[in-house]
Amino acid sequence: MKNLSDNQTVNFSEDYELNYHLKKWGYQQSQANRDILVKFGEKIKADSGNSQVTHKELDNYIEKFGPSLLEPLENSNAKYANKNSSTSGINWSKLLWGIICLLVLLLLILFGYKSCQKQENIDDNNNANLVVNDANVDENNEVKDGVLNSAAALFDKQIDFFGQKLKVRSGGLEEQIIQFLKSDEYANATEESLKDKWFDFDNVNFKFNSSTELTDDSDVQLQNIAAILSQYPEAKIKIGGYTDKVGDEKVNQQISQQRAEYLKQKLIELGVPTTTIVSAEGYGSEYATVDANASDEERAVDRHMSIRFTK
């Protein structure tokens, strides 16, 4: 990031700047809340690799994580509490900017229509390629003759599970837990023997900086897990969320907790009984093994969502 002027960046050593953001979003202008904003700033710097934080970056973080970490004002929705008081007059510069943006949008729609049509045709073809035809699956539910493409490689196998055809990754999470649930190891397991036997989701991913939005291809694996658990009503699971060591541990733990709870809710929406999911816990970077200064690729091993069985 190029050097920005003082009025574009947040000075975390000045209480009045932090109070401005707290008041703007309807939170108490307390020392505890200011300390949390300082932690937000450290996390933003670590994620972006920049030494400065813009007011917009801090606002985005407050919007995402403020409701669960910051103390709101009394009788406040903690969402731009002072917004209504500032809209009594017309902001002509914003109105003009809005008109310009609308005109640009109309031009993009006009000139991009044909391009969008072509892209839709391409997407339709790609989606069709994701379907594994029954004629290409042998008696062991293995894909025959290498009938795969780059997109379908995530689901390179189709298994027949109690009459349901599940698209899975060979050796992936679904096959691991099915094999485990059928094993003597599980039948004879105790809570002590199960507590360290975690299974990692290998195709469930959250969008960048989000705890409540999954990538589009994550639904398949969640649907598969719900289908498997429906056939083992006595099974109980725990969900765990993990992060790498970059950033503030408190924020990392909060993010991982929110993600674990989100997966729990998604599985319940897919029909998994609430009694099946014993708990959803975020461990942050507590069990991370890779140094914070390592490359992002190396730290990726510490960022994952997992489940384990319990008794």
C-alpha cells in the first residue's frame, strides 16, 4: 500500500479517532472497546501485510466482528447509531456520485450483455461436466475410463450409500467416516479414545474474512455428511474450528467459534438432529503448529474445520 495521508488512516494511539468509530457504529466509547479496536487493527495489518489501516478497513471489521465483541450503547442496534441524525439534509456530492455510478452500471449492462450470454453458455457446459453419469460408474462405484475434468476432480468418485448416490473425493472425509463408523474401533471406542480422532473437512471452505458465508462448492460435502449421519442415529459428533497463528488470538478464537457454530447450524438445516451435534467449539490457533512468519501456503495446514465422534 502506498503511503496515505493522516486523514485516510486510523491513528490507533488517539482515543478520539477510536471513539469516532465507536460512536459511528453505536458502541460504548470505553477503554475496553478501544482496546478491541486496537486488536482489530493488528489483525488487519497482519492479514494485509500493510503497516497502515484505512478507516474503511476498520469499519468493515467492526461491522463483521463488532456485534460479538464490542459493548453497544444502551438502546442501540450497534449499526450506525448516528446515521439517522445525519441524513436530514441532502448530500449533493453523494447524490452526484450515485448518479455517475448508475450511468456506469447501465453502460456495463449494455455492453456486457453479449459477453454474459457467452459466459452463461460456458458455465452451463462446465456444470454439465460435473455430473458423473451412471454408465461411467462400475460395480464398485469407481469412475471408469478416467471420465473426469478439472472441476469434477473434487468429486472423482460416486458411492452408493443406503440407496443414495454420493459424489465424494477418493479417500476424502466421507469415505473416512463411513469406514470408521463401520469399524470395530468405533464400536468398542470410549470417549477417551475418541477425543483425539478428528476428521478434517476437505471441501468445506469459508469465503475470505467471513464466518457466515461458504464457497459455492461447500454444500455438497455438508449434504453428504448429513446423509451419512441420518443412517447412524446413535452417533454423536463435535465440530471444531481452527486458525493459524497470524493475528490476535482472541480474534482468531472468536472467528473459529463463529465458523464452528455456523457449520452446526447448516447441518441442522440439512436435517441432522440437534441432539446429534453435542458441541461446536472454536480453538483459534491453540493447536496451530506452523510459525506465524511462515508462508501462507505453509500455514494453510493449521486452518481447517473438523469433526469427531463422541460417546
